[in-house]
Amino acid sequence: MVSLRVLRRARDRIDRDYAEQIDIPALAAGAGYSREHFIRAFRTAYGETPGRYRTRRRVERACELLRSANLTVTEICHLIGFTSLGTFSARFAELTGMSPTAYRKQAAERGGPAPIPGCYALMWRAGLPEPGSGERITSREAPAPGRVVQSRHEPKAHQPGQRPSH
């Protein structure tokens, strides 16, 4: 019998990595069980198969993004781990009863916070790029006048009014 601890670990991995292409047979092998036995045990414990659970988690995240981010439906589709817009729309409609576009329209009519700019949502997902050596800071990124900025690659700068640390 599959232990609940093993199933919880698999569910936690799906929760954490919902946007990744999680291989159900790999989850089963990691638990030490056959694919079929693992799927049956997961369904018994959580009421749905691991694949269906992953899809539901992706759609839940899509709902959040449709309400709060200024991204296209296609961008959201790919951001949450679907590779096909048609499959995403079909699964979304199965779980919510409406298309992603209709869901967004209904959420906008109900009101709520202003949408997060799409570039910020994509940056949150991908992370900020590390500045390369020799990259210049543009005037928009420059610090306020009088503020000393320390480079990660240079020794700590001496600031006026402070004693140098040697």
C-alpha cells in the first residue's frame, strides 16, 4: 500500500512545480510504485488522479492571473504550463464553466485591484537577469543624487562622514 507520506510528497511537488512538465510515471517511480498503482492510490487519497490534480492547480493559478495580471490568455496558458491554447481553454471551461476570456471579463465587471503589468508577472516567473560585466546603468535605473551604490565586484566604497574600514 502506498503510504500517505509518499502521496503527500507527490502532491506537494505538483503544487510547487505545477507549471513544469511533471512526469506522472517519474512521480510513481520516485514513490517506488507502478504508474497504475500510484494513480489509484492518489485518487483514493485525494479524490482525483495526479494529472487531474495538476490541471486543477494550473487552472486555479490561471484564474489568479486572469484577474490580476495584464497578460494575454495565450501568455497565461504558457506561463502555467500548458503547451496548447486549445487544451488550456477546454480544461479551463470544464473546471470553471466559462472560457478564460469570459472569466476575465466577469472578474473585471466585479471590480478588484488594478491589473499587474504583464512584464512584472513574467519577470516574477523568470526572475531578474543578472547584470553582466560592463553593463551600463541607464538614467532610469541610476540612483538618486547623493546616494552611493556599491558594485558587487568592487571593494566597499568610502562614504563621506564614515571612517574607512581597513
